[in-house]
Amino acid sequence: MTQISRAGRIDIALLILTALIWASAFAAIKFALEDLGPIWTAASRVSIGFLALLPFAFFGKVSFSISKYTLGFTFVIAMLITVIPFIMISWGLQHINSGITALLLGTTPFMALILGHFFTSDEAINRYKLLAVAIGMTGILCVVGPDALRSLGATSFVAQIAVIVAGFCYVSGGILIRKVDMKPIPFTALALGIGSICLIALAVLIEGIPEKLPGLRASLALTWLGLFPTGLAYVLRFYLVRKVGVSTFAIGMNAIPVFGIIFGAILLNEAIELTTVIALCLVLSGLFIARLGTPKVEPKND
């Protein structure tokens, strides 16, 4: 397992960039869903991400003589970081609103703290990380508002559980990623390749073959989803989880709903409220506090 180190300026910049890229996915998914079902949308974005990364893996002169153990291990990770959460969140969003979804996904740093404490040797719970998680969660509450908190349990309970399961899968996949002994691009390409095969099979089985190809706007949205929120962002995720740890990465991703609102304001010409600015300040403050809870050492392989 790789040893993590305290997040530096470049790491924090990459964390913020990853959150920005993933926040942009919400609008793109909305456009893609105009012409495709949720599973076909997930299958398409993962397949495009896989095809985009494959040439880089080959040009990097990567050996593809992968053992059965590595293939099986990567299969499990692919299920945890693509197939299961994509389906769970897509289904859950049909029954609960985006505010509740953001609030539930905002609990993933708590999960990351607990799993990191028990399943890694260098991500023990400490006061800095606890404070960072609390501040980040406060930031999300500022964004979604008290109505989302009051609605917990009042809407579809099963849908809420589905979103929580998705968050747990993301964190569990992050723990396993730290055990992977591959470079970021070939590993991400392999995981997305496995995920695309599974999602295409599920899409055909559940939603059937699409009767027509997606239109121009949906196609552009799928291309964006595949290249950036899936391809590039998953490479960054693999690198950052191994560099700064699962808990710090999860805390940084609390910025996603905040950036999502900002993107919505830019694309839909909506006003950005003061609570959004406060939320962004809180989430970024939590990220800087979280780095204090990580040892300032150079990462190395065990």
C-alpha cells in the first residue's frame, strides 16, 4: 500500500480541479438524459472515457500482461467506483431531489474517516480531520438549505439508502485503489474498460437497444462526460487518493455541490446567493484544515 503525505499546493489545486470537473457533470447528464436512459448514459460516458484513455496507455508503452489477481482486483474496484454508484445515484435521483442527494453524498467524508482509520496504517482519525469534515458538512448544509435536512426520511427511504450505498462504494473503492500497483492511466483505462462492458450489458438488459442515436446536444454532453468527468477526473482521483489519502480526497469533493450551483448560475443565468459563497469558503477551509491532520512525509511504496 502506498504511503500518503500532506497535500501540497499542487495537490489542493488538483483536488479543486477534480471537484470542478465532476460538478460540471450534472448539467451534462441532464442534457444526455434527454435522449438516453440513465444506464445508457452511464455506459456511454464510461465507454468514451475508456476509449479516450486507451491510446495514452498504449503510447506510454505499458505492459498489458495483467495477472488474474490484478484483473479480479480491478474488476471489484470498477464495480465500486463506476457501475454500482452510477446506477444507484441515477435511480435515486428519480425519487429524491438533488439537494437531498448532495446532503447524503456529503456524508462520504465521515465514511472515509472511519474506513481509513481501520483499513489503512496512515489515515487515523484526528481532531483536524474531524473538524474538517464538520466544516465541510456545514458548507453543504448552507448550499442545500434546511429543507433538505428536514426532508430526510420524509421522501423515498429506499432511494436515500441507494445514494448512501453509492457513497460507501466510492469510499471503499478509494481504499482499494491505494493497494493498486499500477500507473494511473493504464489502471483507469482498465477499470473503465471493465465498467463499460458491465454497464453496456446492463443497459441492453434493462433499457433495451436505443431506437435512435442521441441528438447533437446529447452527443456533445456525452463526449464531455466521457473525456473529462470520467476519463480525466478518474485519473486524477487515482493519483490523489494514493497521494493524499481517501479522507482528504473525500473532504475536497465536498466542493462538488457548491461548484454545481455555480455552474448552474453560469449556464442558466441564475443569481449566486451569499450562502453559496459562504459554503465555498467553508469547504475550502475544511480542505486546508484536513491537510494539517496528515503527516508531512514523502509518499513511498510499502
